[in-house]
Amino acid sequence: MKKFNTSPLSGMQELLPTEQVVFDKLKQNISDVYHHHGFLSIETPIIERTDILLAKAGGDTEKQIYFVNKTAESADAPDQALRFDHTVPLARYVVEHNNDLAFPFCVTQINRNFRGERAQRGRFREFYQCDADIIGREKLPIAYDAKVIACIYDALKTFNLPKMRIRLSNRKVLSGFLETLNLTKKSAEISDVIDHAEKIPLEASREKLEKLGLDREQVRKVCDFMFVRGSYEEAERKLNDILDGNTEKVAEGLNELKIVTNLLAKQCEDANIDVDFMIIRGLDYYTGTVFETFLEDYREIGSISSGGRYENLASNFTEQKFPGVGGSIGLTRLFFVLNEIGLIKTDSENLPIDYCILPFGEDEYDFALKVAKELQKEGNVVDIDYNETKLGKRLDRASKIARFAIVIGDSEASSREVEIKDLETGEKAKRQF
Amino acid sequence: MKKFNTSPLSGMQELLPTEQVVFDKLKQNISDVYHHHGFLSIETPIIERTDILLAKAGGDTEKQIYFVNKTAESADAPDQALRFDHTVPLARYVVEHNNDLAFPFCVTQINRNFRGERAQRGRFREFYQCDADIIGREKLPIAYDAKVIACIYDALKTFNLPKMRIRLSNRKVLSGFLETLNLTKKSAEISDVIDHAEKIPLEASREKLEKLGLDREQVRKVCDFMFVRGSYEEAERKLNDILDGNTEKVAEGLNELKIVTNLLAKQCEDANIDVDFMIIRGLDYYTGTVFETFLEDYREIGSISSGGRYENLASNFTEQKFPGVGGSIGLTRLFFVLNEIGLIKTDSENLPIDYCILPFGEDEYDFALKVAKELQKEGNVVDIDYNETKLGKRLDRASKIARFAIVIGDSEASSREVEIKDLETGEKAKRQF
């Protein structure tokens, strides 16, 4: 017999049923909250045209993409591939169906994406992303930025996590600030330095900036800038201390930040909300609000949700303008990390079955079915065990998956009274069916 | 600007939000019912090793498989591919995790599979299958066959469909019957004829059987056999009329059919349950019970769920024996078909939002958020519209997505009393927040 490797492919998360039930619960919670905030669910195909997916790629995306070939067709030019995020398919969807959608289009996608990243512990090649986006036509008021962030925050709250901190910035502030320093041309490189500053010593960031050709004063100002954080008022004051002159862009960015922080304060009462100019969220794409959410006491695990405002969702596919704002929870990675640090439990506390019913033999099947139906009607998850092995072995199986066991012999079937055994405590209770 | 084709790839179902909400509801219903019957949810990766997927393929499967290539890796020998069903990954899962599972393992998989079939209307290349399976170790009592069928029937009942008919057979009966005719060697070919008999005239089936070399008497008997249907008792009587002598296989198959029909009669009270020897379910794989479910008045759409018993789930991957029984609802196709014949509605009756709140301007955001929060707490789906366009246009959007609209101006915000407008009837009601 040929020997097969039956482990899942590297980079794929595969859970046992007791873990899956926890994962599914978290996913359902996110979905429910998004839904209650008015986000409509859509589901785009996992396979898309390669040219759609790579219309704006470059960088890692192209290296990480999974191409798809049908044997029957030519394998030379793979024109189909697996999506690597929800945003590109969403752009295609909005362009394709825009006449049938009501804008602003509040949309959620909770599904798997695929990236052939270097396999390593805690990094996944197939992963759930739980996206919430709001797409406008031509215009999208800034209040929607707060709506997305508050919705994602509410979803995370269902995880019963410790205190969260929402860190907010606005890319227009950075742009305007770099204008005042005559550094607009280097804004991509400088953004990249700020984006990575949190994980390295300040001195290393300084050196990077010097290498980019910034003079000493510019380096000092950029470093001061990226450490601006606090309430909106604090951030505005600190920024004004650094700023030489003012620009329309800075004013616009600050005004947006003010509106968003105000609205968030009303919606996320129990979060710490910081304006924090170190938040960048990668190089291009975002054009206004950017945000990340952290666990206050577990900064080391990184952001647990993030997103921002983009000027134009579908600029690669259409001349029409669809500004949007969105955010995402990377559930597969988050589940892995929270499980590792013990903030979610996937052990036997999560028994997937409420009642396991064990009829002795065929004669008791009738009554067992009746008991099962009644318990199911009450909302319980009920398993009937038809095994013909020894009762001890059957109870052993029951205790692995269920909270209660009900053994049904002929006396139970005739009296219609059963004993409900709590499989953890051993306690017993009678009940008539 | 490059012109992109933004339609989904051929063979992919892509729904509008108002359709998606119906689809998601059906999927959730199936999942809930499976779950309440004690089936545990698992989720295997969409990408698997090619050798695992093709360990037992042949036939169409290999032609329809989607191979997956990472650019960075060699494209010559695609060793990864997309799963085409849930059964092969389940076999791998059970072998890989068997020490951590409690057997019989009642398991459900509700997810997408991929087959590059010839694209045609109503045929999908990416499709949801809602599988429920029960896997035993070494042995699996026959009562589980009824459990799977009843569970799937209960799931279909949540669709509010007209009367259903469950058609049951048992492959052992056919095997035993062919033994008595000395036709065991041609059993695959004969099964194939019976499998296709329903869609062609009897004369054509007769000709096929003659071409296989059956003599006139054998042809007559096989044709009589495949038209045996009715209650278990009727079927047994009709079969005995045809049968020359008896065999152990026939007796075993009949006994299993009797147990399964008896148990089903108790669990699926409002279904028509038929023993029907024309049910085959393809060539290999199944070894005992086979079933299909039909809509009594819509036979032309074919079976709406199906499945059966297999002797050995993972025979390609291990020497251990895992007998199983399972069934599946092909949700993507079923949704398409039921929508076409009008048995499910995806029009505006299914407005995804309960309340759309329309604050006049920033000053009313506070109160709008308060109203939204309160309505959400009551379980409602609430959208806040922050658009700055004219009220008429905003109400127009609301009426496309929501049942009720609440406009909030300064008088509402100060009096805390709002008018709730029913967007269909135009009726208005006051409420204090």
C-alpha cells in the first residue's frame, strides 16, 4: 500500500471538532455583529481571473499568489488564480453589480483567502479574514470611518478579551506634514520607516531616515512626529509644536481625525482611543483614516484588527469613483495567537453535545428517538449512540463529547422515566418523557 | 485604461446581497439542524495534496480537478489541488486525527468544493455541499444510516418545500440479485444501466442490457427488478416474485432496508418513504444503503439530497477500517433550481435591514447612535445613513434595503421622540428613545 502523508499541507490550519466549535462561534459572533450594524453579506468566488487579481499587484502579492490550472486546459498561462484578499474581488463585484447596489454599500465578507507565504509557525497560507467595508459612489462622508471601526470593535468585544486600544491616524496629516518639510517626494520611503519604527530601536529608525538623505532637522521632526500620540487634543497640540507653518492637508486630516475620534468615543465607551501617528498601515492604498486595534496588555501579539479609508476602491477597473472605508479581523491568525496565550479556551469546557442518548438495543430505539426529539425541540444538541459495544465503552465516548448521558434500557422505555447523568460531576436527575 | 472583464468566472455563482441573505439563511438552517442532531463541524483546507485527492480517482474527477501552482515553485508537477468533494478530505482527516476523535464520529462539512465541469446553465464549478457523515471504527450499526437520512431530511424541511419523497435502496440487494442470475461480473455495467434508466425509455434500457450480452430472461428480470418500488413490505414481496432462489446478500440487504425504513418512518413522519431499486448512486463507492430525496411534485429537478453507506472510508490511506454513512445537500445547485421554479423567493421581501436611521447632520449623530444602539439591543439590524445628499435620495436608498426609516432632525434630537416610517405601507408610528 502506498504511504500517504495525511497531515494538512503546511500553512493550513486544521482544527479538531472541539477547537472548531470555538472557532465557528467566534466567526459567528463577528458575522452577527457586522450584520446588526447593517452590513450586508456577499460571497465572491474563491477563483478569479488572474488579470483582475493582479491588476494592481506588485510586491509580495504576485509572488504569493496561487495559480489554478485545469488539466484539460493549457498549463502555460494560468489565467485563473485564488484570491489573496477580499478587497480586489469586492472592487470587481462593485463594478460588476453597481447598478443593483444601494450606495453607500455596507458590505461584509467573512471567508478564506490564500497566500503562499513562507510557511512558519503562526503564519497561514489559507486564512479567514472578516472584512467590513462601506463603499460610496463619488462621495462618502467621514462619519462612515467611525462606523466601520466601531462595528469591528463591537465584534471583537464578543471575544471577551481584556481592554483594547484603538490607535488612529490619518494619512493626510502625514502627507501635509511632509509637505511642510519639502519631503513629499520621499513620502513612500519615510512612511515605510514609520511603519516599521515600533519594532526597532529609535536609533535604527534615525539611521534609516539619514540614509534617505534627510538632514538632521528633518530627521528630528519626523521622529518627533511619529511619536505623537494621545487624545485628539493632545495630538493636535503636539503636532502644532512640531509643525512649521500649516497646510490644507494637515488641517483636513486633523478635522477628519477629530470627527472620527469624537464619534468613536460615543460608540466604543470602554476602549482606549488614541490618535497615534506611528500608525501607517503599509505603503499605498490608504488615503485617509488608518487604524489598528491592540490588546492593551498583549501588545506583543500585534494588531488584532486594522483598516482604513481608500480614495478609490476600483480605480483599476473603472473610471467611476467608489471611495470606501473598511477594516478586517484576521481570524485564523487571531484564533491561533489567542489560543496560545490562553485568552480563548479550546479544551473540554466546550463539549459540542448537550445530551448523548444510549439505547441498549433495537427495542429501545423508539423511545430513544422520542427523548431525542423532545430535547432537540428545547434547543439541545442531541446525539443518539447506536453502538452495540459494551456500555462502559459507550459511556466513555459520551463523556468525550457530551455533558449529559441518558442510558435507555427496557425499564426506562416502559416507564418513560430516565436518569440524566452529568458526565462531569456524576450527579443524576430523573426526568419523565 | 485596460478593459477588464468584471463578471465572475463562468460556473461561479455570485449573488446580490438580497439573494445572498436567502442563501445564507438556508445554509445556516442546514448547519443548525445538523448540529442539533449531534454532528460536529470540521473544516478541512480547500487546498490538498494532489496524491491524496487522486488516490482513488479515475473517471471524471481527474479531468475536472483544479491544480494549484505557486509561481515560486515548479509549475511542471502540480502537487497541490483544490478539493472536489468533502469525502476525500474527510478520509484524510479521520486517518490523521483518529486518535483524537470519538467514534462513531458524527461530522458535518458545509463548504465549497471545486470541479472544472463543462460550464452550462445551472452547473457550477464552485459549489457548496452540505455533508453529514457518521464514521465508525471497525463497525457501524445500521441504525446510523437512518440517522443520517433523517437528519438531512430535517434540514431540508427548514426550506418549507412541498412534500418530499425519500427513495431508498441497498446495494447488497442488487449484488445478491445479480448473483442469482450469474451476472456478478457485469454488475458495474448493469448498475450503470439502472442508474440511468429513469431518464430514458424502458426500450432503450432493454437494448443496453442486451448489448451487455444478457439473455432475454435476464433482461426481463433486471427490468422487473429496477421497477420494484413501494413500502418495504411491497418491495420485499415484489422482489420475491422475481427472485430465483435466495442468497445471503439479498437477505442481508433486505434486513438492513427493513431496519432503515422502520426507523425513518418514526423520524420523517410527513415524508413519503419508498424502497426503490432504481436508486443506485453511481458506480462504485457505496456498498449498502443508498438514498435520494425528491420533491414529489417536481421530479424533473432531480434529487435534492443523496448519499449512502460505504464500507471503508479511508481504504486508500490506511489499513484501518472506517465504515461510514453519509449524505449531502448540493446547496448551490439546489438554490439555483428552487429559485428558478419559484420555491424560494429572493426578491425584496427579504429586506436585509430592519431600521435605517437618517440623521440630518452632525448635530444629530449623537442621538442617532443612541437610537441605533437601543434598536440593535432589541435584536434589530440597524443602518445609520450618514449621507449628506438630499433627504429624498436618502429615503430612496433606505427603501431599497430597509423596512423602516427614522429621520432625525433637531426637533427629534431634542424631544427624543422619533417617527418610525414603514417604507412599504407608508404608515408612521411615534416612539420615544
